[in-house]
Amino acid sequence: MIQIKAILIDIGGVLWKPRKIPFSDSWAARCGVSAEAFDQIVYNSEWGAQALTGNISGDEMWAIIGERLGLSHAERKECEKEYWAGIWDIEFLDYCRTLKPRYKFGIVSDADSNAREIVKIWINEALFDVIVFSSDVGACKPNPLIFHCALEQLGVDASATVFIDDRRINVNSAKELGAQAIHYKNRNQVLAALKEYISHK
């Protein structure tokens, strides 16, 4: 069996999850638009896609969102703060810390240029050897470029890497590069699967 040397992890849906109270519902009502229209502006827009690939900054994206929703600067900042309000999986992160002496760790996540500052309390160099956001490299998962960038910075072959993501398409892309990969469903499931890969070291 291939000896695992590094573990790459997605953020959204794995290490971080939004709060159960619908963010879009409360803000849609506040802005006087439907939840569907709000989601289109905030989550599924052209400017959102441009921010994720680094063609515009996170600040530029949120300026457009604020303009489309009719928000003041202060309201826009409040909206952005609530957008990132969520629950971090402390137990998962703590488990990763126990493995740190034996493995390299990396983040591979689709995020705009503001993300690094926003998540730095949890996602930082104390645990992660590399932190690669899509806006850094101009490509979102499942584009192989973002994986290659992380692997190159880690100095590890794909075959010696485990990648964890909650989206099947991203898991399949990592597998096509030769990486081991786990489709995240819940913490217990993914930790059990991860232990199968690392117990042979």
C-alpha cells in the first residue's frame, strides 16, 4: 500500500458549515427580495465566479452584492460577516493536530481573496503547511490546477496524498490525478475512512 505523507482538506462543508438558521431567508426579507433572488446575487452570480477565480477581489464582489441588494457600506459589511458565520468542526481540527507530527496538511478550497483573513483563526500555518484558495491560482475545483498547486507546494506526489471533500465531483477529480480521496458525509465517517489510510504507516 502507498504510504500516505499528506492530507488535503476542503473547508466549506467539511471543516466549516453554515448555521442552521437560513442566512439567505433573513437577509432576503430585509432587502425586499425573494430568497431565490438573494441566492442568485450572493451565491450563483457572475461576480461570485469571478471572485472565486481571482479575476476580481472579494471586496469588489461584495461591493457589487451590496449595490444589487441596495445595502449601505455598513450593511454590506454586516451581511458579509453573517455570510461567514458558521460552525467550525473543532473535533476534526483537533484530530488533525494529533497527526501533525507525522503528516503534512493542506487546504484546497474555493474561496475569494477575503477568505484568508476571515478564516485565519482556524486555518493558519500552525496546522496547515499549505493553504491554497481558488482565487490564488485562478481555478476552482475540480480543475486539476488547484490540486497541482497544492501538491507542488507540499512537495508530495498525488499518490501519497489523501484528499477530503464534500462534493463527489471534486473527489473524483483528485482520484483522477492519482490521489487517495474521501467523499465527506459526516465527521465519524470521514475519520474512520482516514484511519484506514494512515493506520498502515
